[in-house]
Amino acid sequence: MIKFTKLNQETPYLNFKKKYDDALNANQKNIEAICISSYSKKLKEVNARFVNLKFIADKNFIFFSNYNSQKSQDFKEHNQITALVYWNSTNTQIRMKATIERSPKEFNESYFSKRSEQKNALSISSNQSEFIDSYENVKEKYLKSLKHDDLKKCPDFWGGYSFTPFYFEFWEGHESRLNKREVYEKSDNSWKHFILQP
């Protein structure tokens, strides 16, 4: 589930919420899953991964991560991303282009303190994306963290990322293949609206 707070009332945000509600009412599984693509200037590579979108607050889409991870390094080097959701229950795809930044420390700390100890133990114990000898070592580090760490204290290397779209494409799939593609693109502080051919 995604938590919406003080959602921006501009058309693309309202459209996103409507598509979300339609998918939720159709019992969409993993409805919060969103694919985030980033670019590494250092490696000259594009990377993509699914994360859990937790909040949409006003214009900001928020998820959480380890600040030492590869994606965090990508965001630091190049603060433009693309984001993609696909809800098969309604055959809907939403593409976004956005700029991304870290969430405020106070926000991270407040959210971390409300999470389960099990989730926090994993966040504390994992050096995300770094090599480790075996999966058994992953479990050992997790169990050690679960017993010995302060599981309500947010570590400095963990927190939120907030991205603000400047481009939305709402794709609706149809059996006839006459798929609908509706775009909103921000220019000069206003949204341009147009339709793309399938």
C-alpha cells in the first residue's frame, strides 16, 4: 500500500491516484512496487531495480534505501531518474521522469522508529549490494543485529529518497491493441497534455 498525504491537486497527480485506486479495487498484488532506473556516470551504465514506494506527499514520491548502495551513488552522480509502475490487474502502466534527492533526516528518523524491529535489523545489518561470502553470513549478521542493536535508532546510512516528476505517461492496454497513451509534461511551470500513438 502507498500512503497518500496532501496529494497535489494538479491533473497528473489526480490521474495517478485514480489509476492506483482502480488497481487497488481490482486486488492488485505488490501495488507499491515501482521500478527505478538510474545512470552511473562513473561506470557509464544504466541500472534498474524495484523498490517499494511508501508515500506520495504533495508532489513527492518517497521510498527508502541504504545511502551507501549503488543506486544511491547513481543518484548522487546524476539526479535524474525514470520510474515505472505496471498494474496487471487493470493493464495500466505509468512512466515518470523525475529529479531525485534525499529526504530530511528528521523524516527518516520518524519513519524508522515506527517500523518493525525485524525490518530495522535487516536495514542495520546489511551493507547493501556489497559482496559477502555466503547467504549464511547474511543471516548471521541479521540475527546479531536483532539481538544487539538499538532497533529504533535510524542509522546515518539509511533513509528516504524523494522524487518529483516532470513527466507522466499513462498507458492503458486494450485487447484491440489500440492502446491509449496520455502524457503530461511540465514546461514553464505548467503541464502540457498530449496523446501519443500506440
